[in-house]
Amino acid sequence: PHVQETGRIDFEDVTFSYEGTRGEPILKHINLTILPGETVGIIGSTGSGKSTLVGLIPRFYDVTSGTIKVDGQDTSRIHPHRLRDKIAIVPQKNILFTGTVAENIRWGKEEAADEEVRAAAAIAGADDFIAASPEGYETMIGQGGVNFSGGQKQRISIARALVKKPSILILDDSTSAVDVATEAKIKAALKKYAKGLTCLLIAQRITSIMDADKIVVLDHGELVGVGTHSEL
Ligand code: ATP
């Protein structure tokens, strides 16, 4: 049977400068193909352009020159809302708001059923500590509510991304505050759940992305290496 594969991303000679800035572009002539279902690790020193690179995919910014295609379509011709229906991005700084845990996970997908919220939380490694708090998914976050740890907030943010059932999931250093064992559990759960899901993982620790299908190395806005961990 023909299986429609989604989640392909092509960068074609992409160059990018933030508007109003001078000097060297932040990304220079990036050529990169990410296949449906691939898990891709992105590494590079601070300021090398990792967050900028992934932010171009859902069109937080538009490319200065070159083309980005998602599933073969030039993203400059796709409405950002439609693009963001299939791309979920967990930013470096999680943005939880004052409200219940369930409300925070449902944000952007209000129609999600309770079971979907719980399933997303389970994959993100958040179900256990949420269920253990006195009011469970109705626990308030923020002012006057429970102060979850940095790593717990990261996991709630990952659950929020997963509940959207995206075809492309981008984690921008989203497990930096999570211990190594928990991180490994989340990655394993993601792999199992996410057959066919394209995953982009920005990482500081190489150990976080060792088993990625592909590792992309950025240096001063240039793509200086693509390959598996053993190839690089
Ligand atoms: P880190 O590992 O520290 O998160 P990074 O590799 O993700 O870094 P980016 O955040 O993409 O790097 O930043 C790349 C460069 O772009 C940096 O020099 C940064 O100062 C610059 N930059 C980032 N955001 C903006 C912005 N909104 N306006 C102007 N310059 C920016």
C-alpha cells in the first residue's frame, strides 16, 4: 500500500540575516535535506545559528535568499498558520502561563481530549509527576500555583508540542534541565510513538543525539558537517 510520507524538509542554498543587522549573515548557503521520519541532531557552539536555523522552518523569520521546502512545497508560499499546524517547536525558554497543567498542554489544540493530553504527557515523561501532584492535571502552574522545576516545565512544554500531533517536531535544547536517565526515557518513548515523525533536536551535549540518524554541525552560520555520529 502507498504510505504518504510527510515531514520532509529541504534547505536549498539558504542564507539569512536578521532584519536591520549588518555584517556577516547568521546563516550562509545552507543546503540540507531531512527525510520523513528522520531524527536529526543539530550541534554547534553558542551563537552558531542553531535556533535561527530551526526557526526558519515554521517561518518565525523569512529567508534572505534561497528556499526552504516542507514536503516539497516552498514554505514562502505556505501560510504560517498552516505550516505551524504540522510543525511543533519547543523553544529554549519554555513559555508556560498561569493556568492548569492541562490548559498549558492543550494550548494551541484546545479540542484535545483528556486522554490525548495524558498520552502526550506520558511520552514527554511528565505523566508521573503530574499525576503525583495533589490536583493532578488541574494543578495550577505559576502565580500561587505549584512551582515545577525547570526540567518538569520542559517536559510539560514537550507534551504541549506532542498533543498537536505534528509531522515535524523541533526540540530546541528542550531537555537541558532534565537528568540524563529521564532524557533517555523521553527519547525512547518518542522513537516508539513517533514512527514517521521527523524530529530535529538541538543539543548542547553530544550524548543527547548520539543515535540520531543524522547529525548536523553548524559553525559561525555554516554547515560544516553532516553524518552519523560514527561518520563525523
Ligand atoms: P545558542 O546555542 O546559544 O542557543 P544558537 O546556535 O542557537 O546559540 P542563534 O540563537 O541562532 O544561535 O543565534 C545566532 C546569532 O544570531 C547570534 O549571533 C545571535 O546574537 C544572533 N541573533 C539571534 N536572534 C537575533 C535577533 N532576533 N536579532 C538579531 N540577531 C539575533
